[in-house]
Amino acid sequence: MVTDLKNPEEPQDDNPRRYDATLRRKTRRSVGWTLLRVASDQVFAFIVFVILARLLSPAEIGAFAIAQAFAEIGRAVAISGMVQNIVRAKRVTRALADTVFWTNMAMSTMLALVLLGLAPLLTGLIGQPSVTAPLQALGFALPLAALGATHLSLRLREFGHKTLAIRSAVAHSVGGAAAVAAAFAGWGLWSLVVQRFVTEAVNTLMSWQAYRWMPGGNVSWEQVRAIWHFGFNIALTQVVNRLSRRATDIVLGTMIDTAAVGINRIARRTTDLILTGTTSPFAMVANQTLARLQSDHEELVKAYRGLASKSAMLALPAYIGFGVLAPDAVPAIFGDKWAVSGQIVQIFALMAIPYVANSFTGPLLMTLGKANTLRTLAIAQVISTTVFVAAAAPFGLIAVAWALVLRGYLALPFQLWMVRRASGVTPRHMLSVMTAPFLASLIMGALVWLLLSSIRADFTTVLVPILICVAAGLPIYTLLLYAFSADARKLVHHRLKALRRRGPGH
């Protein structure tokens, strides 16, 4: 259904403000479609990722990662902040939608021109002139992305995650195929630039198809001023968040070389695949679900804990299980040149708890309009990441990985305290839902490690014992989780009861 934006006085959302059966059903359905989208995306993305990692060198992947770091910062400035006004608005008017759209277009075009002029200076400062041309090109992907950002936000506001699933699968498939073709043609890191442009173009076309709304000229300075403060603070927060994630690439490129950036990038990208597949679907839907409960703290906490609990049940065993297998799995999949990346993935897996906690901080605080708190957390994160990485870089990539784990756990208490002060959601609300999955994951991880150690020598290829360990780890974790977690038992009983109600004929 397409929302009617013609009457600016009519509320565009009459959904209930309690975490009742209707909102739970919409949330479950949206999570389901998001999980399906992520699963389909990740299968194809993983295949593309493996092919490109085998065709490109660590230096080429590292150079693109540095260029993408600056481009992502530009994307946050130009696009990501303003569209959050649509997500959290109690009603969407034509003036709001038009203003967000044209503000995004103006800012993204301006940023593209700025990157065109400043790229030589930026890459010169970090001693990587080979990154200049890719960075200049990536800047012009920003207006292309901005064209569809408002349409996508309007669609997702209606829990249109089915649309997003289809759009994302098509865009990433077409973009990935274009990148592989370019890489086989010998385009090197430019194959990754091609992937970015093709993916953004398909995303935009499908966003306009999914939400049939034509931007108009109903833009006023009053509306810009009304949305600017929140949008600017969210944009600034996302800039700093991206800086914290990309600070490692920039510091490694400056202090070591682009090959080190590429090795770290493969490790981070592999870890991100786990995050995207297990946590991101719940965190993305949390934006829409929590926004409808912002006026009722008790219902907000209930929904927050429910989403975080289900995410933890998937994310923690994935991180810990793959962490056990990573030193063997990563070089077996991507090639021997990425062996160090496998060791780094194993170290990164130790950050499972901070990863899950971080994923729900943003949606919660954005829902409550706590942009200042988000900004403070993001600034603390980028400063601490830069300091820890710079201190460890002279000792090598493994030292950098351990430094990031240490930073993650030192920062976690501060983050939980800031969330409690801003929202009333206590550390117990988050940590309590992770206790049982974490214990079950640790025991499963230890058993998988013992199994791998005992059977590895019996096979000529390591992939076979890895697959055996995965097949054994899944039922082990499931049984342990059922034994340890009341939430898991409740979820299973609820699903069984729903199936019995439907009966065999349905």
C-alpha cells in the first residue's frame, strides 16, 4: 500500500502504540522478510566476495577500502541523517517528504563535487595517491543513492521489508555480477567501483518502483529548520560511527601499507557477514517497531528485550562457532594469501557481546530522539579506536586485532551507562538476554574445537572437517540453549502452539 501524502494534515500512521499482537505480528513478519533478504544477499555476496578476494590482491582491496572509507563518510553527511526524520515522525506530510528528498539531493551533489576537488589532498595526507581516482569516482555514487533514499524510508515506515528483500537481492546480484565480470576483465580495484555504481542504480530504480511517490516542490525553510537539528545530529553521529569503523583502515594505510588494509578488510568483511546475517535484521526492524512505542517506556523495553534476545540467540553462536573454525576456514575459502585474515577473524569473534549490544543502541536512542547521546558515544568510539589502533600498529595486524577487542570491552560499560541515562533501559535489560546464549555458545565452541582437533588429520582437505563441525555444532547449541534459556523454551512452545492452532489442513 502506498501512503497518501497529499493531505499534509492527516496522520500517515494509525498503528497501535503498544507492543500488542498487531505490532508483534508486523515485527515478526518484517524480521522474517529481512532475514530472507539477508540470507539471499549473503549467499550471493559471499560467492562474489570469494571470487573477488581470489582475483584481487590485498593491496587492491586495501586501496578500495580506504577510498570507500571517505565515501561512506560523505554518504552519512548527505543522506543517512535526514531520512531518519521520516522513520521517527508521528506523521509524514508532503512537506516533510519533499524537504527530505531535495535536501538529500542537494547535499549529495555538493559532497560529490567536494570529493572531486579535495580527493588529491585527502589521499596525499595519508600517503596513498593511488586512492585518488577511485575516491573521486565513488563521490558521484552519492547523488545516485540519494535519489532512492527517501522512497525507501517511506516504504520501510510501512514495514515494507518484503519490498526491501526483493530490491536488495536484485541489486546485489546485478552489482556483484558486474564486479566479477570487471575483475575477470582485469579492471582490478575498479571492479569494486563498478559494483558500487551498479548496485546503487538498481537500488534506486527499485525503490521508486516500490513506493510510487513523485517528489514535489513543497519545500520551505520552516520545514528545513524543523528537521535540521535532529537530522544533522544523526548525520554527525553516523559520520563519527563510520569514522570509528574506518579509522582502522586509514591508520593502517598511513602507518603500514594498503596490503595491511586489505588483510584487515577481509577479516572485517567476514565478521560483518556474520553481523549482517544474525543481528542486522532485528536491528533494522527495531527502528520501525520502537518508533511506535516511544511514548510507552514499559512497552518499549519489552520490545527492545524481545528483539535483542532473538538476535543474541543467533549471533553469539555464529561468532563463537566461526571464530573456532576461522584460522582453517578463511584461507581454505579465500586462498592462502589471506591466512592472517583468518587469525584476525578468530580474535574479532571475541567481541560477540559488544557487537550485539552496539547493534541495538542506535535504534533505541534514535527512537527516543537522543541524538546528542548517540553523538557522544560515537565520538568516544572514534577517538578510542584511533588511539588503540595507532598504539598497536607498530607491532603488527594481530596486535591491532587484540587492541580492538580490548577497546570493545573497556567501552561497553560506558556505553551501557549512557544508554541507561538517556533511555532508562538498564544494562541488565541487555546483558540478561545474552547470558544463556553466551554460555551455550561457549560450551558448543569448546566441543567444536575438540572435534576439529581430533578429525582434521583424517582428511586431505580441511573443508570436510569444517563442514562436519558445523553440522555437529548446530544441534549441540540448540539443545544447550533450550536447556539454559527460558526465552528459548517459551519461543519454541509458542511456535508449536501456533502450528497446532493452524491444524494439518492449513
